[in-house]
Amino acid sequence: MVPGSVPTTGGYIKPYLAVWSQPLREHFEQPLDYSMQETAGNLTITVAGATVGTVRNLAQEVVRKLNRVPVPGGGEYRHSEPHIPIQHDDQVSPTRFYMPVAFEFQQP
């Protein structure tokens, strides 16, 4: 859901992140020796800003901060498909550019 209002400066929105997460889950099937990597959930962070450059730079920083970083309890988030290009939203005011960045939580 796009926020109803966001902070602005000079008529342009300030950059923000929207976090979309799912509950952790296990695969439907796993070998008896539990040797397959388990995918335990998805995380999507939508990066939004006033310019394409702002969104690109912020999205790259999100990937650098989250991709393959170990989390407490074991596992890591990995940058994953879909890789969606930066898009423009003129259905809201002020208009903004945005890009969803997807991750999968995986644990051995």
C-alpha cells in the first residue's frame, strides 16, 4: 500500500522504503536427511524517491546491506527474482519513482 502522505521537500518526496514480509515457512518436501537448502520466506522492500538516480542508489544500498548477511538463528536473505526495473507512479501526488527489491530468506 502506498502511504497516503509522505514527507516532502520543495514539492518533491523524500526517499522512503516500504517493507513487505511474509511469515517464515518450510518447503513442502524435504529429503529425510534434510540435505536440501530450505527457503523460509520472502521479503520485498519497495524503494521510492523523487528521481531515478535516488531510487537506483538507494536500491543498491538495500541490496548491499541485506544480501547474504547472516541473521540471528541462522540463515540469510538473498537478493532474488523478480528483478523489476524502476517505474514511475503518477497516480499519487507528488509523483514518484519506485522499484521493488526482492529477497528470499534461506537457511541450510
